[in-house]
Amino acid sequence: MLVIRSAFRGSTRPFSASSSLLFTVAYSSSSSCPSAAAVHAGRTIGEGPRNDWSRDEIKTIYDSPVLDLLFHGAQVHRHAHNFREVQQCTLLSIKTGGCSEDCSYCPQSSRYSTGLKAQKLMTKDDVLQAAQKAKEAGSTRFCMGAAWRDTIGRKTNFNQILEYVKEIREMGMEVCCTLGMLEKQQALELKNAGLTAYNHNLDTSREYYPNIITTRTYDERLKTLEYVRDAGINVCSGGIIGLGEAEEDRVGLLHTLATLPTHPESVPINALIAVTGTPLQDQKPVEIWEMIRMIATARIVMPKAMVRLSAGRVRFSMPEQALCFLAGANSIFTGEKLLTTPNNDFNADQLMFKMLGLIPKAPSFGDDDAKNDAADHCEEAISSSG
Ligand code: SF4
């Protein structure tokens, strides 16, 4: 134990070879047959983020004994982040329903009868009021979602959203949008307006993807991520489990994300909320151990990303969520709804932060802020780790 604490004492950033050595020694003394999670977590801690993961490597991590995977996800998490800090994001649907796409999990697609009423883009006053309320409730990131395939031909609406981005950014919040596919020019305009991050999930593996969506391709999704990255906006991209995919597809999703030229800054891990009327309405709920496998594997292969425990959190108890935070999740959505599906109660989240000793992560608007922030909290995190 003493050795492990020593290894982490000087190890927040950058990753150092000496800490890797100590980590390995500490680990080796406790087992003669290290799991892939142990081996790769040690390498991640020693060498820092990698983009050359093979799919087999990620699969062996994912398949490690779950408690070992959780433990090593936690080790990487504590090395790369202040483990007590959890980012609170609020996601608001600013334009609901009536979407032309056929994403099989989505109640907002106009192709499915889910009883959801399509609405127009929310007004500026309503959006800013919601952002203010989210800020007062402790959120540091405000995400705006619109149910569109893309924003081409929506110049008026797009310009309105640029205004919303500017104003919310001026409120001192990070701002994120999820508006469907983007063109290069639109990504640049969003960047100029002050957008912090753009969300565009890959949803699942390339192989399983055509079972879920047919109206846009995997490569189109990757292109949007490229435009976002090139514009200097942080990338938020993850996926959903519980779509009927195999575990191999979950590994495939993580492999695609972990081998992007730069890892996404945020990786949301969603558990399907099966909505009546969608083609996936009868899917069985995701179990907590499936979430833990995804979160811990994501943490080991993308150590610096904010791994977000996203949709489906509402179904997990506080102890189950605690395991997710231990495995490496460090971001959640707060607020009454996640676009159109229910989310955790505000008071229950406040109580959870208190019970688990979590602290809200401050907003960060650039690499320098992030580094300073991490340095400020490093000693506190280490000293409270026991
Ligand atoms: S997930 Fe997005 S793009 Fe797909 S149907 Fe729903 S709103 Fe449309």
C-alpha cells in the first residue's frame, strides 16, 4: 500500500516512467499472473495516452476479471485526474422531435410512434433561463441538443444557436452542442462563437452500426468529428450499450475512439433507455457490471478523457453509481431530463456527492486552465486518498 501511494504521489501530470515502475512492482507483489487490465493500466500510467491500440489489446482489457478491471481503471483514474472531481453537465433539448433520421433507439425520430410532439427551436429567453438555472444548480457545462440530421439549410436557426453559445459562454459556463452532422465552416463558426465542445456519438462499432442507423454512415460521423477537431473545438463522442450489440461491438466502439489521432476530451457511456414505440423498445436493461466494464476499459485506454456516466444513470442506485465513479467515470448529466428521457433527481445527486465525498469540477476553458486546475487539486486528492 505504501508503495502504491508513493507511486501516485508525484504522478499526476505528466505520466512518468518511475511511477510506472513502482506501480508494476506494487502490482507484481500481489499476483503472479497479471490480468491484461493490470498490464495495460501500468503501461498507460507509465507512458501516457496511446493511439496505437490494437483491437485485441482492448478486448483483453475488457475481458479481464471485472473486479480487477475496476481496480485498475481506478488506478489510472487517480493517476490522470483528481478522483474526487465530477463534472456536472446539463443537457437541454432546444429543438425536440421530428427528426428525419432513423436511429433505432431514439424517440425523436419522426419514423417512430412514441407520442413525442415535435417542437420548434426554443427561444433565446427560454434557453438562457435554463442555462442560468443549471448554473445555479452547480452545472459547469451547458449542452444544447437539437433533433436534426444536420444544420445545412437551417441558416436562421444556426445563427440563433451561435447567439445562444455566445451568451452562455459569457455566463462563465462551458458550452456544448449536439446538432447532428456539421460542415467544416459551421464548426469554425461555432468555435468563433465560443463553443467548448461538440457532441457527436459514434453509438456502436462500425460493424454493428448499420443495424442501428441507416440514414447516415459511420464515416460521415467520423468526418464531423474531424471538422470539430480541426476547428479547435473539444470532441465529445461515445456510444450506447444495450442496443443488442455483442461485447465485441463494445470493444470495437472503444477501439475506434481510442485510435483517433487525438482522443475525445469527453466520452459519454450511455445505457439504452428503451422507449416504447422505438424498434429497440424490448431490449433488456443494461446491468451495472456491463457499465463498469465499459467505463473502466475506456478509462484505461483513454486516460485523460472525461468519461461520462450518461443516459441510464437514472436506473442505477447510489452504490452502483459509486462503482462507476471508482472505475473511472468523472462526469455526469444533471437536470430533470436527458433530452426527452428522465434523469436523476437533483436532491438525490446532491446527497450522492455528499455521501461519496465528490466535489464538482470547475469549468475549464483551455489546456492551461485544465492544467492549473488539476495541479491545484492534486495534493487534496492525494491526501484524502487515505
Ligand atoms: S439520435 Fe439524433 S439524429 Fe438520430 S433520430 Fe434522434 S435526434 Fe435524430
